[in-house]
Amino acid sequence: MRCPIACLLLTSLMLVTSQVSALMAEDTTATNPSEADSRLVEILDTVWDYELNENPNLATNVGDDRGQDRLADDSLEAIDRRNAKRKEFLEQLTSIAPESLSPFRQIDQELLRLRLEGQIADHRFQTHLMPINNREGFHIGFPELPREMNPRTPADFKNYIARLRDFDRYTDQQIALLRAGIAADLTQPSIIMRDSVEQARSHVVDDPDESLLMTNIAAEAKTTLGKDTWDPIAAQIRDAIRTSVVPAYRRFADFLETEYVPACRGAIGASALPRGARFYRDRILRFTTLELGPDEVHQRGVRENARIRKEMEAIIEDVEFDGTFDEFLHHLRTDPKFYAKTPQELLRHAAMILKTADGRLPELFGRLPRIPYGIREIPAYVAPQTTSAYYWPPSTDGTRAGFYYINTYNLSSRPLYQLESLSMHEAVPGHHLQLAIQAELTDLHPISRESNFTAFIEGWALYSEKLGKEIGFYQDPYQDFGRLSMEAWRASRLVVDTGIHAMGWTRQQAIEYMKSNTALSEHNVVAEVDRYIGWPGQALGYKMGELAISRLRRSAEDQLGDQFDVRAFHDRVLESGSIPLPLLEKRVQEWIQAQKSAPTTAP
């Protein structure tokens, strides 16, 4: 899943500690909230109100009206001020004893604690001085503004135009942060920033009508508003693009070219940063919610790859391929029959897979989301640098659907034999189903519904790839091999990410490992390795989360036997939204015990 820039604020951190043990087994919200519940809700409301005021894009994402005519204040002074305020909030929060709260309020408290501690840790490690990489950053996310704001009325467009004009100021603040990063030796590796200047310059257009900030909005707006209303609005948008957006992008591209990229570091690992080893351990904790060392994570990846390799070799034998494992991978990477000839063909295949999956979801889930999802192409300006697909979550107020973005750039690197597992992961029963259900939860506070634990969200999506086997997918052995290759890709991340950031691996060493253990095209392998270089630890959450969810399911099946209901199990996993893995473990084990003691109903 690719999270919008507004969502970066939402990423949670730190291990669930002894507070988790205080969580109660029952999940009914107290009918008469206690004094502690009321005090907690007051703190939650205060923090949520503060975050919405400080982050207008977050307000947009949840359907809140405030701040829609501006972008955030990302000056160093504002960032320091927010950090001090969050420390105050954390002190207030931890003054409430968890055992005095009702069950879902206990979850709310824990999630807010982790959120605040994560934000404070980010400030401590000065991650705000590295606000961009090769795949993420304000300059990459800003052209998505039309889809984020989805303006419909003249008042909406007034706010949209105000944000276009504010982009000039906002860009200068990002440049100031990056300059401070240069001074503090906190820069990205130069190898992954090689295309960054062109990424920025692609938005420097002579004609405002060619800007994505116009093309992504004009046709629909003209139809909706009518020519007489649209024409003066369009003129203001063109003026804002011409006088604010384009000069800001030009200035930023020049800064990247003359100052930032030349100052970027040669070393690719996080260990090369100031306090690098501590920082990387913190990233492991952030993205897995588990207190693990790099060596342990690395070895888990090695063991998983060994298991997956055996299953892959069995399929090679079944299809009677005459050659080695590497030769089979070469066959998959080069035979035209495994690739779509046009973007439309790739999109049609994905649509057919997902419509088939939609009809089988009730077999696996008792609760399904109301919010729909759609399919879109990844924008051309970022497609060469990004991965095969990503998911854009829906707004929590239900006014914007979720979207499964598919990369149609370089079709010879987008194999059809991986499309079933890719679609299971990004849409249903993966990201869309989980995040849409989370957006619709009512027992949790709104700030908890925005939680974003990578190990849970990406772990669920990887687990969902396997669920495809239970609803009729992977009948073609090549699709099943593609599924295994996708799993090996995530297992390889445990090896490669820790290799790069803790063990001194070179970029080429990481590329060769990925090529040897997955069926990914070389283009995708390079893009993935560069992603891990620029985002230390994030790639660990996928496999670590899937391993945890799969283990919990096996535990439930073993303990419950004939009483096991896969629909009830999945509903239990998803009913609290994105939560840390230790808390998920506790909740599932409590559910298992409750199922054991429940009366058995005769068939």
C-alpha cells in the first residue's frame, strides 16, 4: 500500500508493553462510561482536534472542513512546537490507569500512546530532515491533490486554488528542512535520488492546462459545474499553477540539482547515519511492532525462503519444465505469453480477477465493507520509479472510494502470472477490505480508526494472497508459482533490508539476492531494492505480520477443531482495525477461549 503524504503522520510506533496485559477479554463498550472513560475521550478529542488543525491534508482525508484553504506549516519551529505538545499529551494519557477503562477505550488509549511515542521518536531521530526519497515526498504527492480534495462546488474550488497558491510557501519550507538535513549529515543515498530532479521538473510546464493539477480535474468539473461557472474557476487555477506551482517546482528541481543531490551520501545503509544502528533498531520496532534484532529478522527470512523454494520447485516439476530453477525464472521473465500487450489488457485482467473475488468474499467474512473500490493506472510521472501496484485508502467519511493503482509502464516487467496474488493483496481480500472496514468502525475513536501499523496492514494483505486459494484462485500452476514468488519476495525483504541497513550489503548484492530468490523482473528488482534503501525497515512489516496472522490461525484451528469458523476468525482479526501484533495475539487468544466455552449448536 502506498500511503498518501497526509497519512505519513498516522504511522504508529513502539512495542506493546505491559499495558496490553491489562486489556479485558470482552468487547462490549460500557453502557455508562466511567469517569476514566470520559477523561480518556476528552484527551482523545483534544489530540484529534489538534492534529486536524495542524495537518489540513489529514482533515481532508477524514472529511473535516477545517484548513481546506491551506497546507501544513512544516517550518522547523512548527515541527518543534508540535513535538513539545505531543509530549504533553503523552503525559496526560499515561496518567490514566488502563484497568480503569472499558475494553474499547483501553484499545483507544494504547493506540494513542503508540502514536504519540512514534511521533516523538521520529522527532528524536530527526526524520523530518529527510522528508523525501525516491518514492515519497511532497513533490510526488502534491499532484494527487485533485483526487484527495475531490472539489465539486465553487467553494471547494476556492479552497483548492488557495492550496495551489500556498504550495510556493510550502516548497520553501521543504527546502529548508532538506538544507538542515545536509548540515546534520541526514541525507538520502545518492543512488536512489538519481531521478529526483526529473521527477520535479516533469511538473514544470509551459501550459498550465498540461499540469496534472488541471488535467486531473478539468473534464469532470466542466461537466459538473457548467461552462459559465467553470471558465472563471479554470482561469484562477491556471493562474495559480503559472504563478505558484510551476515556479515552486522549478525552484525545487534547481535545489535538488545544485545542492541536495550533490550532498547526498554514498553509503546506502541506515547504519551510516548519525546514531544509525539505534535508528535502524527503532525502525524494526516501528514497522514490525516486535522487539527483534536485525540478525533474528535476517535468519527468519532465510528460513522462509528455503521453505518457499521447495514449493516452487515442486511446481516446476509439475509443469514438466526441462531446466534449472534459474532457467525457469528466465523463461517466466522472457516468454511473451506471460505479459499483457497493452495497458488496457492488463487492467481488464485485473478487473476480472477482482469481480470474481468479490463474489466469493462472503465465504471468508461475516462482515464486509460498504465503501467500494476502483482501479486506476499509476500516474506516468512516478510509474518508472515505483512498484507494480499500490493501494490508496478511502476517506474515513465514505465520500471517496479506495483505489487499486496498477503500473502499466514497461509492460514487459508486469507479469500476468503474478496478477492474481497482486490483486488479492492490494484490493480484496487485502488492503481495501481491511482498510474500508477499519474506516467504518464505530466502537473506536476516530483517531484510532486512522491507525496505520505496517505489520498489521501489510501482514494482512500478504496473508490475503493465500486466501485466494480458498476461493478458487491459483488453479493455473503458473499463477500459483507467481503467488509463491510474491511470498518469496516478501521473505527476501527480511534478508535484504537487514543486509543493507545492518550488515553492510552492497546494492548489487541485494539485487542479486532478489533475482535469485524471486521471479520478479530485473526492472522490479532494482526498483524494490532502491525502495528498501530509501525506507529503512518498512519492508519488514509484510512478512513478519503475515507470519503472525498465519500462526494465530493455525493456533485457532488446532485448539477449536470442528468449532473453528474461518468467517468468525477473520472478523475477530479485523474488528479493532490496525493494531500491534502483540495486541492482536492477545485478542485472538481471548476469542479462542471464548469459543471453547461457547455452547455447541447442533447442525
